[in-house]
Amino acid sequence: MDKERKLLIAGNWKMNKTVAEALDLVQGLRRELANIKEVDIVVCPPFTALHEVSRAILDSNIRLGAQTMSEHGFGAYTGEITAGMLKEFSVRYVILGHSERRQYQKESSALIAKKALAAHAASLKPIVCVGETLQEREAGQTETVVGAQVRESLAGLNRSQMEETIIAYEPVWAIGTGRTATTEQAQSVHAFIRKELTNLFEEAVARRVRILYGGSVKPSNARELMTQADVDGALVGGASLEIRSFADIVKNSI
Ligand code: PGA
């Protein structure tokens, strides 16, 4: 598939996998995906597996991401982890503002914007998540909600930081539910997000930003989603926990 932007497919392992399980998974992916050059492949294990996974993917085409980080550089923030600490494990990407963190940890878009700036300061590429709930979609508020999340979560980024930022559109009603947005629903919101980026930055910047789709992505729907003009990859939860399904999503996307 010939796309304007290089596809990026990231596995969000969430709160799953012991170190031993993480190693099994990543070693299998390394074997299965060794020849893939067309897609940027990223795995995001829990913090506790970062060290071992980073060693297991040395000299491979798999890159490492984390699932969240602190907006602060150091100090008395019990339980938190800084961008600099992630860098020690060769982490390159960090998911920010996942809907589960927005919901359970009450993360606001303003906080996510601070985290995105802190990530860039450490040369980590943020994957900033946005998405509407089912109630918001049914009330016809998708663009209002997603537009506000995009504006507020990216506040303060300059153009070059924006170009190094990835956006993940994840409709909350499609996460872990088996209910995927139709390709048309995904494309329509992705195009809307790119239009917002044009307004906020400029067209040349908006054209370079990768916008991933997330929410029940599986081997059977990956290809169709990736054929959409503004869908530049996927953020995969459940189906990233097994070698076969994640490897097939990557292969089917090309
Ligand atoms: P899912 O999760 O693929 O299990 O729906 C996606 C995500 O939350 O990133």
C-alpha cells in the first residue's frame, strides 16, 4: 500500500504480561516481523518489563514505547516515572492521555499537554490519544469533543514538536468492546483531526502527522482501516497480547 506517511502500528499491552511473558511475546514478534520495513512497529509493555524487552529488541525493527509518564522532571511524586527514566531503557515513544487514564486517573487534556511538552524535552515521541464516548457520539458531539481534546492536548507544542507527535483516535465505545468504528467513521474523524491540525499549525505540518486508529483493531479489519487516506496506523490493545494476532495485523496492513 502506497501511503503518504509511513504506517505506525503500536501494541498497547496495558496492565498485562509478567517479564517472562513479555519476553516470549516480543521474541516471537521479532521472529515473525523481522523482514518488515514498511511499518514502524512499536510495543508498549508495562514499566516493569521495559528493561528486559529493550534488551530483547536490540538490533531489531521493533521500537519501545511506554504507556504513560509524569509531566514533572523529578521530585516528590510517589509512584510516578519521568521521561528521563524511560530514556534509560531506550524508550522512544510514550502513549499519553489514553481514555483509560482520562477516565480512571482523571487526566485532563491540559495535563496531557504538559506531559507532551515534557516528552519532547526528553526527545520521546508522544502518542496522544483522543476519542469520544458512545453517549457523546449519539448526541452528535464527536467533532466538538475530539476537536477540543486535540486543541487542548497539543497546546504549547511548536511546529517541529507537532511533526514528531503522533495522534491516536480511539473512540471510547470501540475500545475492548469488539465494536470497531466503520472505516468511514474512522476516516471521517481522522480527516477532521487533520483539518484541526491545519488550523492550529499549518497544512505542511498537518500532512506529516501520523494519525492512528485504535479500538478493537484485529487482523480481519486492519487492512480495510489502513486503506483510508487519513489512517496512518493503529494502536492495538487486546490483539497485541498474542504473537499471531499482532504479527498478522502488521502484515495485513502493508
Ligand atoms: P483494544 O484497545 O484494541 O483492546 O480495543 C485499544 C486501546 O485501548 O489502545
